[in-house]
Amino acid sequence: MKAWKKALGLVLVWVAIVIAFNVSLQGNFATAQNLEIMIRQTVLTGFAAIGMTFIIITGAIDLSVGSLVALVTVVIAFCLKAGMPPLPAAAVGVLAGGVAGLVNGGLTTKLKVGSFIVTLATLLAFRGIAKGVANEQKIDVPMNWLRSLTGALPDGQKWQLLPPGGWMVIALGLVAHWVLNSSVFGRHVVATGSNEATARMCGINTDRVRVLVFILAGLCFGLSGLTQFSRLTVGDPTVAAGLELSVIAAVVIGGASLNGGEGSVFGSLIGALIMTTIASGGSQCGWPNWVQEIVTGAIILTAVALDRWRLARAAAQGAE
């Protein structure tokens, strides 16, 4: 019940933001068309936020998201240009995300180096690989049905409410929520982030948990890469720079603690919607990019400060 109350609170925050922008834009923001566009734009961040939720709950972080998304778009375009059908090409791209996650998880656990340092390095490495495969240019491919994953619905398909990508992120969110809250693996993820030493004493292989979490997150980032390709229909090694900041902000807004041990899949998805709404509203209000970047930074700082305050209050109450 507590988790649902938090989710409801986030929904109310989102509604308040929509109302504020709608007033500022004289009623031209909260339109059915604009809300549909924002939901479609949230798919990319939403997939990544699901994966990042698991990583942050274990007490880790992944800074390579944007570079990995760019790499996946290049892999998909490369496969399509080589004559591979769209579905296998998309699958190869998503699997490339999983392999990248394995690299991040393996380096973190085997080298005993913090995930911040490892993923800072792979942020550069994955971007470099993407540029190398693409020969430092965009890879153009013929139009195919992958663009329909996040495209606007034709008039005859409006009854579907959302494009396939929207339903995919909702379905993945439901599965991820069940895994996190009702499976043995989910309990191991939370235990690893809450107190790794205690988790090991209880027989949990925390290194294995971390590697699996990074692999699963990599697959989610791969889906984000597929979404990015669907929107651009090209392999672009320069896209999604800084995406990880919006994703981390969404997860923290959604209630995850950067100390680990706590987080919500649904909260992260609502956080992703909030970030998209702020970006869309800021753009329509004419905010320059630097203002939007300052707002994103302020949101992250505020969310972290609130998390620290909540933890300090809980500790004080426990000591009484």
C-alpha cells in the first residue's frame, strides 16, 4: 500500500506539472495530441529507467546508457544494411545491449572496481565502438516497419491508444515489478543493495546478482536503443549523449535510493514521464537547452537531498 501511495503522489506531481505548463502556454499544452506525443517520447527513457532501477537498487550506477543506446542504433542499422530482416536485426541490437551489460557487470565484480568508474570508462568505449563501426557517420537504411514501434498511430488504429512501443514498455514494467517484488531474484537484488555483507552471510552470491542485474539492464538499454532507432530510422553514433542523466533522474524521482536497497519500477516509469513532460514543456515555452540542463540537475539534486533527509529521519526515529 505504501508503494502505491508513493506512485499516486508522483502521478499528482505530474498532473501539477502538466497544469502549470498548460496555464503558461494558455491551454495549448494539455491537449490529447500533445499528451500522446509525450507518452511516445517517454518510451525510450522508460525502457532505460526499468533497467536502471535494478542497478541503483543494488547500490550501483551505470553512466554508459547514452553511449550504449547509440551503439545499439548503429548495430541495428549495420545489420539492416547487410541485408538482415528487421526483426533479427532488432534482436541483434537488443542482445548487443545485453553483452554490453555483461561487460559492465563482469568488470565491476571481477576487478572489484566501483560501477561509477567502470561505466565511466565504458561510456567512452561504447561511444568509440559505435563511431568505429559507423565509420564516424550515420548509417542510412531503407524504411521498414521498425519505425512504427513509436510512431504516431494512423487514423484507423487510434483505438490502440498507444503505439507498440508504448505497450511494450508497460508490459515490461509489469514483469519487472513482479520480478522485483515477488521473485527470489528480486529479494536477492534488494538484499544486495541493502547490506551486501549480510546478504553474503545469508548465502547470496552477490557478484552473480550484480552481473545478472547489469545484463538485464543492458537488455533494457538495448530496447531503448531500438526505440531510438525507431524514431530516427538511422544508425547514429552521436545520439543520446547525456541520456543517462535523465534516466538516473527519473529513477531517483521515482523513489529509488542512491544508497541502494530501495526502488520502484512503476515509480521510475512515472519519473520518466515527469522528465519527458518537463523537457516537452520547457521546449514549447522556449527554454534554451542550458536552462533545461540546469532544471535536470536541480531535479536530481533535490531528489537526492530529499532521499538523504528521509533516511536521516528514519534513522533518528529508529534510535528513539
